[in-house]
Amino acid sequence: MSDNKKYTYFITGGGTGGHIYPAIAVADALLQDENTKDLYYIGNPDNLEYRIVTQKNIKFLGINVHGMPRRFGFSFVKWAFQLWAAWLKCCFYIWKYKPDAVFGTGGYVSAPILMACMSFVRGNKKRFTPYMMHDCDAQPGLVTRGLARYAKIVSLAFDCAKNYINNKNCRINGNPIRAEFKTLTKENARKALGLENKLTICIMGGSQGAMSINNAAVCLLKKLSQNNIQVVFQTGKKNFERIIEQLLKLYPEYEQDKNIIIQPYFDNMVEVLKASDIAVSRSGSLSLSEIEAAGIAPILVPYPHAAADHQRKNAKFLVDQGAALYIEDNEINETNLSDKICSLAESPQKLAQIQQAAQKLAKYDATEKIVNQLKSIAQ
């Protein structure tokens, strides 16, 4: 790639944090690159990605697209029309902004622009816009499996994911994580959240929340605080009001308790994870990559209905590496969650061993590798 030529990029991925944050990590890195002329993020303005992207002052191009209905009917016909309209809009975006390469992290949000890359011939060279895909999971999603064959490069977090991809140019990079995981200190992360320098637990069920984790955790908040443990609790938007109602019955004074921070969603999970010593979490691939990069000890509760049971497989891998504790979703309750937390809180040596084992699994160079690969396909 010439040192004096500037390149324009499209980044896409949305709906959930697992699609958004890898895309954001790559976007942030590209914006710091001297060869980047311009960068646009393509997503649904009604989704989480719009708020995250616009808060970072990244240029946002909207499309109206939603997940595919499971059954054929009027809703499916409506979805197909929306997909077609989104594809047309993406063709227009390619014509107007002329991206040199597109990076997509899978999921339904990325489908229209990747399809447009294959459909819209632009420029005197009569070429299609090259694109690169990344998938976080051991079993890639439907969009990745369907569109990967036409990608210049397919980036994967797991080696076994290659078995599902019809593309010879697969790279096992790990998941791209934000640069702050390497630079933000625990002390500064705690200051940013208004926390003291003492044992801190993060409880989260992903961007959508997890009812089983929430129900067990809410019963423990008062007990944890009384044991001088700080808790940062992300409930998910759908569960927030119900959890607050339940907490007010169990612990009416919680709002005055400085040991407890509870929100439906945290915009900067880097601060939350870097501030924490223990995480109670689902075991999606991206969540695990960020937990590993933060060097904290996870108590994993895999989502039981994940495709190909990949969350349970992810969690078992960490347990086998001595990098996590484990609770089944249908078994988690106040008692066994308390036992797991206490086993770490009361044994600094065990806590440190799990934290160190988790951090050894972190791939801090994944973003750099992906950005270099993306730059290589820009023409």
C-alpha cells in the first residue's frame, strides 16, 4: 500500500455488543492511521450502534434493516422488502462515498452493505468493492457463512470456525478489542466510575441482560456491600425496571449505598471491566476476550440456547485452562452464586491464579492484525 495515498473505509456491524464493539475497535484504529482519508459506520439508527458510534463522533450512515423472521408470512415479505431497500441505499452509499474497502462483523445489520459490495460496480476499473469479514464465535452466524465466500479475507476468533467457512483466505486473529484495555489502569478506571480502591465485582449478562444472572445477583447486593465489596451491575434495558423494583423491596436504602452502581447499560465497558476483580457473565466470545484482556476472574453462566451450544463450549474451555469458574444457567441462584463469589473473595491466592490464567489467553494484537489485513485489500 502506497504511503501517500489515502483510503476511505466503511465499517458495519450492529444489533448487539458482540457485533458492535469489534467494529468500533477496528474503526478507532483506522481513524488513528495516517493513511485513512475517511471512515463511515453503517448501521441501524434504531439500534444500540447508533448511540455508541455517534458518541464517538464517527460518521454514521443509516439503513433500516432487521433480523430475518423465522417463518414465512407477511412479516417475512415485509423483511425482504426492507432488505432490498437497505441494499439499494447501500449501493447509493458506495456510489457517493467510494469506499476502498468494507469491514463487517456479521449479523443482519452488515448484510445489505456486504451484498452491495458484490452488486455495485463502480469506477473506471469496473470493479466491485472489496470487503473483509470478522466473526467472533466458534460457529459463525448465518450472514458470515453466507457471504464469507466472496470476502477477500475472513477473520475468525476460533480456529474451529474455519470448518463452517467456504473461503481459503481465513485468518485466526482472535477478537479485536479496544485499545483502552492495554492503556487504562485499574486505579483510573475506578476513579472514572467513582469507586474506591477495593474488591470490585462486575455483574453483566451482555448488552441485552440475562434474567437468570439478574435474579440471583439482585438478592446478593446488600450482602456484598455489607462485606465491603463494590458491585457494578448491568441489568440490560429490558430488565432494569423490574430489577430496581425487586431491589427496593430487598434493600430500600441501596440508592445511598456507594458500593453499588446499577445501570441498564454502561457505554464504556472498558472502564467497568478494568475496574473489576471478578466478573459474573455470559460466555459469548467477545465478552470473554474483553474479560481476558482486563485480567479479571470470571464466573461464567453460559446462555443455554446459543447456536451450537457455543457459549457452554467457550466457558468449558476457560475452566479447563484454570481461567474461570462455572455455573449452569438452570442452576444459578442466590446460594451458589454467593458461594462462587466468596470462594474468590476469601482467597486472594485463588483469585490471583484465575486472573493470571485469564490474562494469558488475551490476544492484545488482534485489532492490529485485522487493520493491517483490511488495509491490504484496499486498492
